[in-house]
Amino acid sequence: MVKVVINECIDYNIENVTNKINSGIELLGGWDSFIKPGMKVLLKVNLIGPKPPESAAVTHCEFVRALTRILKQKGCIVWIGDSAGGAIAGIAPTPQSLDVSGLKKVAGEENAEIKNFDKEGTVDTGENCSFLSRLYLAKPLFDADFIINLPKLKTHSGCIYTGAVKNVFGCIQGLRKAQYHKAAPNPKDFGNILVDIHEATKIGLHIMDGITAMEGEGPTAGSVYPAKKILMSTDPLALDTTAIQMLGLDIKDIPILQAAIGRNLGESDKNNIELCGDYKTPPLLKNYKIPKRFTSKKKSNYKAIVKVIDFLKTKPKINLKKCQKCNTCVDSCPMHAINKETKKIDYTKCIECMCCHELCSFEAVELKRVNPLAGIMTKLYRGNYK
Ligand code: SF4
Ligand code: SF4
């Protein structure tokens, strides 16, 4: 039997959150069975975009504060990291998202280290992927001694639901996310990429922030639902199976999770999941609004998704007038795609991870639209975050 803890937590009061997380972890074997003093523990948050904590779009910063304090008290070094969404629109606004979400402030106050995945280097996880020829992921995932996944309980207008399994998509850096979306526009293939990421990263714990959830047209445009729950498990699929039941749905209703079931990422049979904590059966979230797509008969137009990604595509380009020839970009490019002498980028090698763009101190690496008309759409998109 796989354990999933569901604890009631009425608000983000630090003591409440701390007590509820600690009592849940006790039921999963206790903190000492997961971490030891001196370990570098990465908290992989949900940083979908520049959204404030009260929007319920991102993992709440006070939730992250509680975990940071717990881990610091255990003698761990705490990292808080992600690469923001938005890549389909050709940008990955990770720095703004860290600011607006309150996570940067919390990290500063609690003496944790922010890991902007777009800046920290890339690891080639090899060819053992089900769907892609190669899978490149953010380096902190492999430098950390232990990873805790901190998904947010949310609806998703495209995928219906997003939770522990899907939260790993931010392990892909920058604009590379758009390329993976393009390679796998249909949910089942996309789900295979998610399973590949879980298998490559070996996350040890999943703790879902469901104190405020998002209902309706999530993951950013829905409304706040006070679900008042924290879910915990070592098994992301068992956790999602349980959370989905709380929404009144079945895991079979969620296409992106079918690959996780098929490839035995975890437990999806309710009979093999032992619920513990404050609930012995999944509490139904009454009147929780499911995305319209769930009941819509309209089929997704995957070709259109690919066209949008192509239309909005950007690529890095070095502005030689601004370039100070410091070679930071050359040295940090994981694909050795930048010519040291000419600073020309070999786009046949570039994986659009954005490291060069993020690391240049002189703003000399610019993101250029492949299609100039798309620039107008970027401005509109960015305007949504103001
Ligand atoms: S990091 Fe910036 S300034 Fe330095 S070489 Fe690259 S483009 Fe030029
Ligand atoms: S040139 Fe290198 S560092 Fe820059 S986006 Fe491409 S792969 Fe990443």
C-alpha cells in the first residue's frame, strides 16, 4: 500500500502549516527517513508566472517559508527553484515570477538560496527518453541531495488538472519548454515527457499546497478556492489520484496522466492507496469548478498549437555593439553553440535554454522573434502580468 496524507489546514499561518506538514511527514516515516543534516534540499515550487501568492497560481510563499524553516532546523541547506512558464509565448519570466510570488523575499528572510533554473546550467540526461531524442534538465536537480516537489492544487484549462506529476515541467529551462510542447502537443505524448523527467530526477517527496486551490480556467486564469488541504506522499501519481478524487473526478479523466499510469510511475489504483492524516477517504471539494474543456465536445486542435508555438518562437542573438567579449555566455553554453571569436550562435546546436541570455551582465544577448509580427503578441502577453 502507498500512503497519501491529507491534512486540513485552514490558512497560511506559519505555525499551522508547520504543524500540519510535520504531522504528515511523521506518518510517512518521519523527516529523518528522508533527510540528514548538511544535505542540500531543493524545493521545486510551482512558479507558473509572475503571479502573487494570493492568486493561487503559484506555490504560496508562506508554505515555502514553513518548509524552509523545518529543513533549516534539521540542519539542511535549502534551495528554492524553478523555471517559470510562459515559454510558449517565447519568454520565460523567471526573475519577475520569483519577485512577484514573494519567493525571493522569503528566501532572503529565511536564509535559503534561490535557484533560477534558467541560470544554473543544464544537464543532458541522455538518450533514455520515451519520446524525445534527448532530455535536458536544470542542473540544480542533479546537484541537490534531496528534492521535494511542491505542486499547487489547480485546474488546467488544457489538461483539466495539474498537480504533482505535471509540476516537473518547470525542470526544463527557459524556451526549451516550448520545443517540448511542440514535439508533444497531444496530452498522452506530453505525459510521457513528464514521466521521463520524474524518472531522471528521482524526487523524494511530494507536498501539495492545496490550502488555497485554483478552480475554473486554471492554471493562471481561474479563481481562488479555499480547499484548506495539504497532501503529502512519496508517490506523485498516488497523490494526484487522491487530489483528483477530491475534485469529483477520476484519474482516467486526465489525459496527461495516462502515460504515468501506463509506465507505472506510481500507484493509481485507489484500492492500493492508504489515506492517512485527517481524512480516511478523499474529502469532496463541493462546487469546485472544473474547466469548460472537460464537458466540451470540441476536440483539441494540436496542429494549431504547433502553429502558435512556431509563430511565437524566439531565438537568442548576440548584439555585437553591446557585447563586452567577457565570454561568460561562451563558457556557460551547455551545447558549445557560441563561437568564441565571432559570438555567432550555431542554431543547429542551440537548445534554447536561455542560459546565455540570463547570464550576460551587459544585456547583449537579445531574444529575437523568428516571426517579427509576434512581437506585438509578446507585449500583450507581458501586459497581462502588470
Ligand atoms: S556574456 Fe554578454 S558580454 Fe559577455 S561575451 Fe557573451 S554576449 Fe558578450
Ligand atoms: S546559445 Fe547556448 S546558452 Fe544560449 S540558448 Fe542556445 S544552448 Fe542555451
